[in-house]
Amino acid sequence: MSFSEDFLNNDGESVYDEAELKEKIIICKEHIQNGTTISSLDFLEETIEMCVDYDYVDDGLLLVNEVLNIAPYNSEAWHFKGILLNNSFVFEEAYHCFEKALSLNPNDVETYINKSIAEDNLGMFEEALQSLQTAFSIEPSNEEILFSLGVLYEKKEMFDDAIQYFNKALEIDPEYMEALYEIGFCYENSDRLDEALQTYDKYLELDPNSFTAWYNKGIVLVRAEKYQQSINCFELSIALRDDFSSAWFNVGYAYSQVNRTKDALIAYKKAYELDPTDETVLYNMGQIYEEEHKYNQAIRNYTEAIKLDPGYYEAFLARGFCYDMIGKFQLALKDFNTSITLTTNPEDAWIAKAELEYSIGQLQESIESYKKTIELNETNFEAWFKLAETYVEVGQWLEAIEAFDKCIVLKSEDANPYYGKAKINFILSHTQEAIECLKKAFALDPNTRNKFTHEYPEVKTSKLFIKLIDENKS
């Protein structure tokens, strides 16, 4: 079967579509079956190149292996086989194909570039770098090599080096849009948000219909807490590609930050419709319902998120809070306990568990949970303070004073630990120590005086305390 020149455009470049490629593959397979491969070798090689372009991996490998059986010293065939194996994530075999291709044609720049991809994916950074540097020594004006060097450094999170190479690629080809796009990404990941925005704006001037560029700009604006501007970007991204689940998810988040909760829920539901395997969508919907005190709906969303990811620490913790709010304390405790097992730093889960245990009267268990919180973070003022208050509840006065002292070290300007110590010293009849603590508390926060007279109304008849209170009136 012959193909007319209608399949070529004016500059001779292939404009075959996939249907035509499939026809060519069928013809190639007929040649293989009929034993006429040698006479149609050029046709097979042309079809293999198209398989590479269209990512027809299995058919491409079948054909390229047939070519190599006939022509084992065909460097281009080895190169194509390496590309197809790269696309199949079979990087070690791909690497050996590129080595073979270079042994036959040591100056082929494209083979060095593709070999570097296999090396990078095999964790051979230095070898990948060497391959690209060799390619660059052969063709120092090849912007694709510079772009590949930028990508290599970008993947290692060496963003300054990556930007340098992308800029060099742009010096050679000012319209190399992929390089400009990656520069924006590098700035974004280097927390250089203003420069990232400027770069994405430049890119969008060249390609205003890029849904991914609008999306990336939206992400940068979210990080800059410019939520309304980010909404505009995400909405443009969605207008260009309405099945882009990540854009729906992030516009939902941005809506939630400007209190457009109905719009946020609509966006999250659309994101979930497009990607029902994304547990974070369900979690974020749960967060909205929780903020609106719709705890049962929040619980349903967190539960669905947990079904998708049984190790979802935040979902277990959030569901525990919701169970606590509707009085299902045992279910809340179960979720907090599960949360503790799911992360290396369960500080929030321990303190949540401690507070719940305190509220349901499990004071000794609460004390142990506060201690666990403090083991994870000795600077947690809230945990120390609540531990001190719980010690007071169970009558462990000295331990309570120790905990209040730790609070004072952590936050010396806070009146509450001094006031707590004062109350204990009154109980222990350490009147002078109690007065000193009260003086400090009153000086730090004059409102403590009102709290004291409310809790101890008898002081109104005590000359000593009247004098103390009068001395600290503002």
C-alpha cells in the first residue's frame, strides 16, 4: 500500500494521524509475517519513528526488535529502542540500548540526551550530567541540551543552577517557551513568588491558552494569600480545560479562603467527580462542613477519605474532633488513638486526646496524655498549662507548681501561671509566696484582679488583700 504526498505538509514534515499510524503498523506486521522485512526496512524504520512520536510502545518495540534482528549495527534502531524503553520505565535496559547506539555512532547528540534521562531515573546523576556535557561539547549551540541540563538540576531541587541553564537556552532561542515555563516553576519552588508570577505572566503573553500556566500562576497566588486573584486564574484554567481536577480542587480551596463556601463545595464536588480517588478533596469538604458545625456531614466525608487512604492521619484527627463535638466520646478517643499510630509526630493527636479525657473525667489518663505531648515538644506552653491545671484537679500540688514554673519559663509575660501558682500556695498556706505570685499576675494583667475577687469573695473583708488589690489598680 502506497501513501500519497497528501500525508506530508509543505515542508516535508509528517502529518500522519493515529489512524494512519495504525494502518502502517498493520502493513509492517504483514511484512514480518510474509518474510519481506529486509525489502521494507525503510518503511519499518519510518513507522518505528512514528511509534516513538505517538508513544505506541508495544508496537514500536515489536518493530524495532525485528529491525535489529536484521540490522544489529543500526545505531538509530538502538536509539529508538532506548526511547521506547524509557517510555516504558524500563530504564536499565534503555541505558544499555543507548550505550550500544553510542558505540556505533559516538557523536549523536539526541542519543546522549535520551541516555541522560535513563541515567537520571536510575539515580546516576553524575553520569547523566556527563552525558549532557558531552552532548554540549559536540553542539554548544543546541538549546535542547541546555534545557535538559536545567531539567536535570530542577529534579535535584538545585533551582538556581536550573534557572541558569534555562536562561541560556532562552538566549539561543528567545521563543523557547518550555524553558520559560520551567523558570517559573523553579522560582515558585524557591519561594521567589514575585519572580515566579512575572515569569508566568511572560509565558502567558506568548501562550494565553495554556491551562497549566494559568493553574501554576493561581498556585503561586494562593501561596501569596492573594486568593481572589488566584480564583481568577483557576477559573481561566477551568474555562480552557473543564476536566482539570486539580484546578477545580484549588479553586475550591481559594473560594473557602474568601468565605465562598457554597462555591467551594461545588468546586470540590466537581473535583471529586473527575477524580474519585483523591482523598484530599473529601477531607477539604469535611473541613468546610466542620467549620459550619455540620459535624455529621463532615464525619461522612472524613470517613470516605479514610476508606481511600487508611493511613490518613489528618482525617482521623479531624473526625475525632467531630465525634467529640457530637458527644460520641469513645469514637473520638478511638480516632485520636489511631491518629497517634499514623505519624512520627502525633503532638496534636496527644493533646486532643488529653483534652477529651479531661472533659470526660479521665484525669489520670489526661495527665499521661499531656506528658506524651510534652515529650514530643517541651516548648508546648498549652500542654504544660493544662497539665498543671489537671494536677490541681487531682490534688498533686507540687507537680502542678512545677508545671506552672515551666509555663513561666516558656512565657514569662503570661499572668495565668502566676495566678495558678498563687491559688496553690493559698491552699498550702504559703501566704507570702501566694501574695508574691498575685502581685506578679496583677502587674502582668490587671484583669486578673477581677478574676481573683470573683473566685475569692471573702477577700473583700481582708485588709491585707484589699491593700494588695488597691496597690495594683491601674
